[in-house]
Amino acid sequence: MIRPVKLLAIVAAASFSLSAVAQAPTASIGKTPPRTWVDKDTGHRIFRVTDEPNSTGFYFNVNAYTPDLKTMIYTAPDGIHTMDMATRKTKLLVPNPPRPADADGGQQFRFGGVHAIIAGRVTNSVFYTMADPATHTTAIYKADVYSGQIAKLTDLPKGMGVATINADETLGAGTINDVQNATEYGANRVNPPGMAAGPLVQPANKGEMMEARLKARTPLTLNTIDLRTGKVTMLFHSTDWIGHMLFSPKDPTLLMYCHEGPWQKVDRIWMIHTDGTHNTLIHKRNIAMEIAGHEFWGLDGQTIWYDWQPIKGQDFYLAGYDLSTGKRTAFHMERNEWSIHFNLTKDLDVFTGDGGDSGQVAKAPDGEWIELFHPQMLRVDSDALNDPNFFQPGVFHSEHLVNMKQHNYKLEPNVRFSPDKSLVLFTSNMFGPSYVFAVETAKAADIKPGELLSTPELAASFNPGKPAPTPPNK
């Protein structure tokens, strides 16, 4: 049974009068957003868990929790932060070095500042990269989340970025362009109006950039780097655009990656072993305009999950592929239930999604919700034609958690569950600057006077104006 977490310290610390917001909807501009309220459209309690304007959680498929499950890592303009999951207390762990005065608000994530990679799978630590301002050499570092001790692991060869760390914390993986000074994806980005670049913000010209990068056919190599010795091993050479590298959470020798670009133009989801063998396509299309993407590992480390649309924008599934058995599963959902990203729990009893506005691939007229999905496998008749390669059918039954109609989906919320499944955490700019929020998976109990509020109306009192739909970009 899922029970709400009692965040009494946070509630007691809230210094903002929610009833005052309801009475004076335009009086809150420029003030700090509230700490907690109950969404009147869903009945679920929401908490703002970070204090730093423009703070964000990790990308949805990147591990953010320490192995002891007591601490979550997030980022903010001043550096890498930690949050105690029991007390919700936060602290700055790795500060960003000073930046030039003319650097925009998002540059610290890419140029000269600390760039968080992933929370460790073995040690209670976070891995990150940082460039030396004098030598312009980028290195990988590891910071202990409790002691604060920082260790430099290895310098990176010129042009290599590390996107993921393997399960035993011995290898990183990333690409290197063969062409010196080749134009990288993101070099010509146009930020959405009023939004600085950041780790979860999609550029306004993303579609054009994806098309241009795919057509460029820039030669590159996919590589691993030994974090103990600095040895670089090439896995393969390609003229395709390779991205979304993500090691298995359990098998240190197994790397998932994708062929980037508009999804209908690529065979996207692949995996390969760190010795360069078993380079395998995970989903092979059978229909023109079939798409699959936004892949992520199940917490068991043996299942790959992904957004599957047999015909782009027409039919919607979350699909799973079990590496050990070859079994495939597909949970169907309606157009308004589709989400940019999905996530799950270890025992697969509940899933979550971050929704999407009408400009996304689903073109959902009412899709701007953080969703909780209750999965149901459907009965297969004993005499029905079936095959080990067939998808086994299921369906999602959705439950709204948060009304996101005041959220600008150019910043993707990137949902994840708390380790105890009592919360879904996400990033939102509904109040203007982005913050990390958490919503309880159980309905709120003992709602006090003034706590039950419309989330879009509350957010609009801080951030007036209706977000424009996201232009299609996939």
C-alpha cells in the first residue's frame, strides 16, 4: 500500500500564505513560490523541494539516488546539490567556479562549470566533469555526498564528453568527433523566449538542429574510458549521430545508446558490450513512420523500456524488452495520457509520466498532467496465436497527480519516483524559474483550510501569461 510521506518540517517551514494567494492572484509576482499545497484538480499534495531558482532534477533516465537511497542529487546555477530524502534538507556539494559576467544563465552547465553525470551505483557519490580554465582540459571527478571529499579521476581526451558511468564505477562512456572543430549539436541553439539554456531545456530550434546534425554525417567514435588509468577504448566508428549513452544499472559491461535524429528516420535503440561485441538493435520497425525512443533501463537492469508508437502520433505504448528472456510487453495508453518521459518502480506495480502539451508528437488536447499509471496485463486466450516475439498486451489506467497547464514544456519535467514510491519528483517552471517539486502518490488527507488550490491559478499569480505550445521537434 502506498502511503503519503509526512513532511511536517517542510510544512512548518512554509512562510507563504496560500490563502493569500487565492485571494490576491496577482500579488505574488517576484516572491518565493509556496512550499506546499494540494492540487484541487487531483487531490494530491505537492511540495517544492528546492530553494534555488533555476534548479533542476536529473534527466529522467539518469540515476539521481545514492546506493543507500538516502540522498538525491540535483543541480542549480551555483553547482551540484544534495537533498536528504528523509528530512528534505539540501546542501551545496560541488560549487561552480566563478563565471564571466556576460555568461548566460545556462552556460555553467556546459562551459567551464561543473557538469553532473550520475550518482554512483556502488559508492555514495556523484560523478561530474569540470574544465580547467587555464588548460581547458576537462576531467572527471567524484564527490562523496556525505564527507564532501572530492577526487579527480582522469583527464578526458580532447573532444570527449562522458555521458554515463558504469555499474561498478570503473568506466565512463562518450563520443569523440573525428573532425576537428566539428559543429556539435547545441552550438547553434536558440533558447526559448525568456528561458536560459539548461540541462532539461529544449532549444526553440530543436527540430532544425536535429535534422542538420543527422544530415552532417560527422564521423565519430563511441568510446569507453577507464576511470582508474585513463585508457580510452573505441567501441565502434560511425558517421551516424550517436547519443543517449546509458550503462546498465546492474551489468558494468553493458551499454545502451541511440542513433539520434528524427525518430522516424533512424533505427534508434541499441546496446553494446564494453568489449565492442553484441552490437544489437533493440526495436526493429515494421511500419513506415513507426517510432521508438526515450529509452531507459528498468531498475532490475535486465529490461529496456521505451516510448513506442507503431504509427507516429497515432497510437501510444510504453514498451519493454527483457534482455534475459526476450519477452516484450506493451502497455497501451490514450492520447491525453502520453508523456514525453516515463518512469517506474522496481516491482513495476506503478508507473509515472510527465505529460506533454498540444505541440508535442501526441498533439494531446488535454495532456498537461503529471500522471500516475496503474498497469494491467490483458488476458490472452489460451488458443490465441502467440509467439515469444509477440508483444504481450497491457493497458495503463491513469490517475492525474498535478495539473501542469501553467508549465512551459520547453523544459521537460523528467519524472522519477522516490525510492519508497511515496513521491513522484519532477522539475517545473510553472512559477517562472524552475524548481524541483514532489507530489505524493497517495491522495492528500487532513487538508487544511486554504490548502486546496488550483495549481495553474496559483502558478499564474507568480508567472502570468499562458505558456505557448511547444513546436513539433521530433
